Amino acid sequence: MEEISDYFPEAFRSHQTLLFFAYFLTVYFSAYFLLFRRWDPTPRAFASSCFTSLFHGTPAALLSLAATYPHPPRSYSLPNTPSQDSVLEFSTAYFLIDLLHYLLFFPSDLLFIIHHVATLYVLLTCRYLVLRGAYPILLLLILAEVTSPCQNTWSLARTCRSHSPSADRLVRFLSPKFYTFYSIVRGVIAPLYVLDLAYSYWKDGRGMPGWAWTSWVVIMAVGIAASMLWVRNKWSVWRKERDLDPRKKD
């Protein structure tokens, strides 16, 4: 008789995800209980999440680049390699930690909660159910995380700008540059990539279950649309602040 572990062998034989989970949990606790322990409760929790994200974004992008570099372009349906699986587990652990963070401290922030649940669906089905298709997911992860250092630095500065002139200056300096970079990556490069991915799967998705690539592409497209709405709102707020700022001509 076949056991459950026959269907998910790596999930039971590998402890990488648990190790990565412990890693991100340690980072989060270090931020919450040590680095930001003197902050007020809400900004303390938010800053801890941003700090943890710094330990995921750039490493995930670099690991994804290393795991996809040897493959030829458009290797969208190939079986996952061990290195690709490791990156999927690394990001799975991070999103689990951040999802728990939002459920505990910001349960009304449904947009981020839905985003994290959808992202985990893609990562987990690719890693443990479909066992292929990691290549295009990791390429999109690179696009998603390439803006992470700037975004988290900007977010941390915004959290304490009200009582820190240097943080306020940093926000003013970073905002237009970060928004521009984010808009190009999420508004131009990522949509073109997802369109190419969808067309490639539709034309020749041999080996890939239709439900898998279709759901992945839909989640990617919705995520990009949400990102563009977010940055559009940020641009609007920035323009209003600039118009009201007497120093705008300096």
C-alpha cells in the first residue's frame, strides 16, 4: 500500500523548510525583542517584519539567480532541481513567518494576508505537488525581490520619520527613486514576463498540469495589478506632499 510519504517524499525526508523557518523566526524575534524593543507596539511589529524581509529579499533573489542561471531560456516546464527546491523552501519559510505576523498583529490587512496565502499556494504546489516549473517562479521571484532592499529601507524610514529628521530626509530622498524603480519592474518588466510565460504554457505546456500553470499565471497577474495600484497610490500621495512642501523648489 502506498504511503503519503510516497507522494511527498522530500517533505518528510528533508528538514530544510524547518531550518529556514527557524532562521527567519530568529531574525524576527531578534528584531522584535532586541532591536526595536523600545518602539511603540504597532511600529515595533511593522519594523520587525521589514527587518525580517531584508534577510529574505536579496538572498532569495541571488539564490534564485544561481538556481536558474544554468538553464536555457524559457525552461518553464522542466522538473525542479535540488537547488531550485531549496530556494522554494527558503521563500516558503519566510512567507509563513510573515503570514503569521500579519495574522497576529494586523489581521485586518486582508490585502497582504491574501497575497501571502496566494504566494504560499504557488510555492507549495510547485515544490511538493507539481514538482516542476520552479524555473519561471524563481525568475518572477527575482523581479519581485529586486526592489526589496530599497522598499524595506524606505518602509523603516517612514515608520520613524515623525520623530526623526534624518529618517524624514531619507524618505524624501528615496520616495521618487524607489517608486520609479518599482514602477518599471512591476509595471513593465514583470507584466511582459508573465505574458510570455502564459503564452509559452498555452502554446506548449508539456508536462505541466493545466490547473497548475493557469492558477499560477492568474495569481501572478493579480499580484502585479495589485502592486501597480499600490505604487499608483504612493505616487499620488508623494505628489500631494511635494505640492504642499515649501522646500519643493530647493
